[in-house]
Amino acid sequence: MTASSIRKNLIFPANFNAQKVLYAAIFLSATIFILGLALFVSSLHLSTKKITTTSVANASAGGVLLGGATNFSGAMASSTGKSSMFELNIANNGLVFLRNAKVISISGDQKIHVTIGWGNTSFSWSVGTDALTKFLDSKGVKADFSQIKVGGTVIVTGDLVGNDGAEPLINAEFIRIL
């Protein structure tokens, strides 16, 4: 026996079938991939089901719905009509989003006071406007401050800038008049 034949027999013995090993490796890899994909899809399905069930239950019970389920039929009406869904979001950077806030008063200094209520609880806000504030009507057409009416409904997006007396103050970037 020569040195090269000894090395050859150590690496691949004479009864070694490379084709069987290759097929076994492919089969094992495919099985692991399919199993992983099945687990991923089932976990995605379970987490989605949990979110939607909770959100719809809260919305139908008159609870506060702060996100997730805005694409369900019945959970929210279109933005062009009156909607029964109220939404209040404050991001960690101070960006505020109020959906379907009721206008309770209008100040002469281009400021409105709005409220959002759930049951016996309500949140009141002062919303300041300036030359950079963009106003839209319910169809998305450009509007102006004079179209806001007491008792009307608005969607407000802006920055939380402090307090105006007892109410938080929002510097409005967009106001959509519904």
C-alpha cells in the first residue's frame, strides 16, 4: 500500500457511496426547511388571530382601540363619513395623532379645543395652528381654519409642545375637517 492509497481510504473508504450521502443531506435539509417554514406560518397565523380577536372584541364592547385593527370591516367607517372609532396616539418623539376629535371651542388666536371621549372618560386638547398648518376637508381638498365649526369632528396630527393651562397643547401640522 502506498501513502496516497492509505490517505484515499482514510478519507473515503472503499464502501463509501457519495451519492447516497448527498441524497440524505438534501432530504434532511429540505425537511428542516419545510418544518421551519410550517412553524413560522403557524406562529404568524396564531399571533394575527390573537391581535384581531382582541381588537374586534374591544371595539365592539366600546373599549379603547389604539391600533392594529383599523382594516376590519365594521371597526371603522371611511374617512369621508362620520366614524365611531376614536383614536389617540402619542409617539415617543412627541408626535400626536387624534382621530375623530370633537371641536368644543374655537379661540380667536387660531386655536381650537377638542375632546375625545370613551364612556365616562374624556381627554381634552388645545390645538394651535400657524401659517404652516395644512387644512383638508373630508375629501382631502385644501381647506382653511374658518371651515372648522364647534361641534364638528377633526383629525389632528402635530407635535406635543407642552400645556395650555390644564390641557396638553399640540402644534398642528395637519387638520382634516370631517
